[in-house]
Amino acid sequence: MPEVPVSCFIISKNEGDRIARTIRSVRPWVREVVVIDSESCDDTVSVALSEGCRVITQPWLGFGPQKRFGEDQCRNDWVFNIDADEVVTPELAREIIATFADGDPKFVAYGMPFEMIYPGAATPRPMARDNWYVRLYNRRFTRFRDSNVHDAVVTDGYPVGAFRAPVFHYSMRSFAEMKRKLDERMWLLAKNADLSSKITLAARLPIELPVNFFKYYIVRRHWTGGLTGLRYASIQARFRFLKIYRMWRSANAKVGPENFAA
């Protein structure tokens, strides 16, 4: 594949069993791959080094700050961010390469679809529709948000280009891991949320679970995943309900987020 003037950076922690697949999906067409490792205790670092990456150890700063740190380590203004459980499809790689064929791309940022892969599967479910994120951008104009909770690229009103081909997202090794990660993330979101409106939170409690089930099962088309899709949508809905419940409980107890009980 032709090389484009792009630095790819990956944040990681204990991803030694799958980061090589991620690196190999970008290494042939980017100028460098930089891995920002959060003190892994497995072989993540040695795997990344063996794949030709530059590895920098950085204790965890929070989602946004960790990715902003990664941006700063890149040698090119054009950067591509991918997580250690994501894989660029060959079709997307070709789209990105074509964008640089005539010099600088038309837009300063580009988004792309992300399609989730169920545990044990090799390809997405039929008609997958999961997320759309900006991940290729010129850091001179736009960067990741400086937020401990959210890791989104802030485009500041710049027009954003769109790629059609997806990134495959192997977001969970198992459903047990999915539940653990969701529980951690929902606690984090609840602790950092605005607890000012108890009435609003109370009103959301009875509808949060069915609304989120509809979102994941119908809107994001997990119904095409059979029983696995039903299970996935149910777990997502449950933990998003728990987030609102935890926020409501905290607001009614008149305590700050730092006093949340486990």
C-alpha cells in the first residue's frame, strides 16, 4: 500500500493478546505507529515493539487527556487514532490513501463508521449500525476534547468529511468482560454527571431501560444478531438504567460524586 503522511497513535493497557492485529491493519500505509501504554502488566509493550511501533509509557490521565498526550507524541500533523480493540478494514485503508492522492485532503477531519464484532465472531452482524467517530484529522485545527470521561474529537465548526468503509470494533472478549467494563464506565459517567435536577432524573428512571433497549436493539439493529444481539442490547440497556439510578440515588442523598457507594 502507498504510505500517507499520517501518524497513527494507539492507547493501550493489557492488550497484548490483540494489539498486533490492530497495528497490522495500519502499519503498511502510515508513516509511524505510536503506542501510548498505561503501564501494562502483560506483553503489550513487547508485542508493539516487535511490530515496529514507537512505545511511550504514560500513566493513565483520563480518556481525553491520554489521547491528547498521544497527539503530542506524533511527528505528523495528520493523525489517525485507533484503539487496541479496533481494526481498519482494507476498504477503509484504501479510502484514506485515496484522500491523500492529490496532496492535503479537502477537509481537516474525517469520520467513519464503526461496526461491532460479537465475541467469537469474525465479521459484524448483518446491517450493522453501531457508531460513527472522527478519527482522522489535522491536529493543527482540531484535537480530542480535554475530558476525563469523554474521548471525542472536537471539530470546532469545521466541515467534516466522511468515509464509507468501516472500522471493525472487537469491543469485548466476552460478555463477562462487557459487563465489567460497562459497570466501570457507567460509574465514571455517573460520578462526573450533573446531579442538579432530581426531578429530571426521577422522570428518566421508568423509561431509561426501555428507551435504551429500543436504541440498541432496533435503531442500532442488534435484532439482526439473533439471540446474541438480544443479549447485547439487554445488557447495554440495564447498565444505562443503572447509571441514571446511581445519579438519582446520589442526588437524593445530597452527597457529592466522591461519596458514591459501590
